[in-house]
Amino acid sequence: MPLSVLVQRIMTDLQQRIQRGEVKAGSHMSAQKIADEFQVSRSPAREALVALANQGVLDQQPNRGFFVLAAKQPITPAPLPPLEEPEAYYLLSEDWLNDRISQDVTEPFVRERYGLSKAQATHILNRAASVGWAQPKPGYGWRFSDVAKTTQALDQIYNLRLLIEPAGLLEPTFKSDAQWLRRLGNEQRQLLSEGIETLPADALLRTGMRFHEALSKMSGNSMYHMVLVQMNNMRRLIEYRAMVDRKRYYQQCEEHLQIIELVEQGNNQAASELMKRHLTGSLARKSPVLRQHAEAGISPE
């Protein structure tokens, strides 16, 4: 049976960490720890570990778990799957954002329009509901929300982020995680070296969101982290249309690295101030693009 996209992404992430030396030979990997880190159930976590053991990356020992093997040759991880969601999810969102479909739809309509099975149609509609731009109607059918279509939505999201993200860095409960900071720094450097020009739009967005969510989690304020994750889900839908300008990512990655360095130095006051400038500048660069597409009623792709 082919591996799911989720399992492939866990495998690729773990392989990259081993390749970068973040996880040393002999290190123990448990399914529960991986499941907790990726916020998934034990089943896909264990499936990923078993697959890596079959590839000779890990050693599976009975009653002990999985251990990283010394690489006999450099590991070449498989490329990340191009989209975090099924392609039909993006087609559906683009059709709604560009007024190609009505506000009220049915599951059979979605199945027929995008060539999906009943289970696939249900999955993408439920995913849209979890993000916040769709909801089931009482009785039958689905209704899409206008919130992601307004030019004010991104401004409102960033205004709230400006309140919680710089503040999170100054929380008394903030606890720096050296391993996570190294991982985040390596991801940003990989983007600068080639990823900005080669990765698909959704992968770029997810890398940036992972950076901000990781710092928010270090704050120790679970409410900050919970709110940011929910806003990022909505932001991902809105900003997917603004990916026409990849050049802005170079400056964002450089600023991410500067924030990481300040946190590593224990200078969270300066990191907080830079975070505020970073978010303000990011919004200033994105808003014109989104307003242009909203007014023209077109997608930038």
C-alpha cells in the first residue's frame, strides 16, 4: 500500500534532520514522541518510523523502539509532497474566492465539479469548515463564508498577530528551545539557498507559519499559540493568492534568522521589537497584491 502524504512528510522531515546532524546516530525515536511533535496519532508516526527502518535509516529493535543508524552515505531525502491539501481543496477555494461558484453548494455538486469520490468531497468540505471558511447548513448542503474574500481580513489578522506575537516573546514563561531554533534556522537557510524559487506556494507558506507557531509555543502561553494556529489556517487560504511575488520571501527569511539569533542570545526584548517590524512590513508588502487581485477578480497564478 502506498504511503500517505502525511507519512511521507514525517519521513522527509526526519530524514532532513538526520542529514543536517540535528539527530545523531544512536538517538532513540519513539512513535509517541514523533506523534506528539507532529500533532498526529501514533499510527502515521509509527508507519513513518517503520518505513525509515525498511530504508536502512533507522534500526528497529524489539521492545526498545527505533534508533538512528550511522549513515554509510549521505541521505538524500525524497522531495516533499507539493501540496499540504488535496489539489481539489485549492480549486474549490479559488472558485469561491473568485466568484465562480455560489455561496451555497451541495456535496454532489462538489463531487461532480472536481471529479471526487464522496469521501474526498466530504474531506475537503470538512477541512474548509475547520479552517473557518465553510460550514454545514442545517439539514442539507454547505455555505461558504465571505470572511476570506474581504480586503480587510488580512489586515485584521495581522493586527491581532501584532498584539500577541511580540508579546509572546516577552512572556515570563518563555522558554527557548535550542533544538527547535536550530531546526527553524536550517529551514530558513534552505529557503534562501534554493527553496524560495523551487518550492510550491503552499510549502513556502507552511514553512513561515511553522516558524511563527514554534516561537509562539515557546512563550508558554497556550492561548497565544492556539489563536495563532487558527489565524494561520485562515491566513493560508487568503495568502495563497498572493504568492506571485516570491522576492519578498528573501527579506522575510533574513528577518526570521535575525529573530532566531536574538532569541538564542537571550535578547527577547530586541527580538520582540524586530518581530513587530517584521509583521508590519510583511503586511505592507502583501496587502497591495491581495487588493489588486480582489479588485480585478482574478487569481495571481
